[in-house]
Amino acid sequence: MAARRRPKIRGFLAAELGWNVAEPNEEASEANLELRREGIYNFLQIPWNIEPLMWFGYLVCVDTFIHHVTLLPLRFMMAVFSVVRWRPLSPLQRQDLTKGVLILLVVYLLHKLDMSQAYHNVRNQSVMKLYVVFNVLESFDKLCTSFGHDILESLYSSTRRTRRWRGGSLPDFFIALVYIILHTLVLFYQARSLRPDPLLRSHTISRRSAAPAVAGGRSQRGNQLAQ
């Protein structure tokens, strides 16, 4: 076994001073440097690229909203008409029918809830409690968003073709119904804990500003009666 060559102080000093040092692997060093340089310039381009990305996200949301408000009701009515006429439904019509029934059921069930009582329950809390509640609701919102996408995709997939795994269209439908109701309630409570009602706030301010005037009027009236 060959003995290991011990480093000498002369070689160490020569390396520190840049004398008689072997050249490193230039290709590997250049590739690593290019990756770092690319990361730096990508980071510097974020302010110029984030605004178009946000506008693209807004346009996608508007497109989805317009689709559900305009085209989806027409497609849902056409699917209902096919069911009434005992015509076979295409996979796309079954998906539209499922979406329409799901939206109608969610609106009907949420209409039965007492939203005013929920609103007053939220507004009666202190500021610290509202802060904690809002953070918890924000976490639940992110969890529901990531988990709900898979639920809805599974439901739409089961309406388009037969499932080979456990469950089917009906279990997926009830799971999606429960998910949408819970997510809607989370968003409602989150909006109520973040933004107070302007009418309630103006009414509270007017009452607080009118209270000193009323008290002053009562004191003047008492002084007149005493005299």
C-alpha cells in the first residue's frame, strides 16, 4: 500500500499565493457559474414578469366565471331536455348535468343556513380572536383548495367513464357536495372576519358620535328644569 503524500507548508503557501496551482476543471466550473448566473437574472426579472402573470390569472378567473354564468346554464338545460326526452347523454352532457345539480343543491342548502347569526357570531369576537380565526380559516382555505381540486376532478372523471376502483359517481357526488359547502362556509367566515360591514360600521360611528350630543342635550335640559 502506497504511503499517502503529506501536504507541505511550501505547497500550501504556493496555493494561497496563486503559484504553481493546477487549473481546476473549467467545464464543470463554467457550468456551475452559468446556473448561478441564470438564477440571479431570473430573480431580477421577477418584478417585470409577476404583473403579466397576475393579469393572466385574473383573465382565467374571469373566463371561468363567465363560462359558469352564461354557457353552463344553457348546457345544463340542454342536458335536462335530453333526460326528459329519454335521449342518451354524452359524457360531456353528464358532466354538465352533474355540475348544474351540484350548484343548485349547494345554493339551496346554504340558503337554509342562518348567515346573519353566523355574521354576528364572528363580529362579536375580539380583535385577537378574529386574528386567530382568520389565520386558521386561511389555512383551511388553502387545504380545501388543494384537496378540492382532486375531488372535483375525480367526480368529473367518474361521470365521463366507468370507474375501475372502489366507489362511483354517487359517492363522489356526495363527497364533492360536502366539500363545496364546507369550503363556501370557510370563505364566508374568512370574509366576515376580515372585512366588517360598512353599514354596521357607519351605524356604530354615528351612534358613538351622537352619544355626546345626546348626553349634552340631556344635561342642558336638566339644568333648565332645575332653574
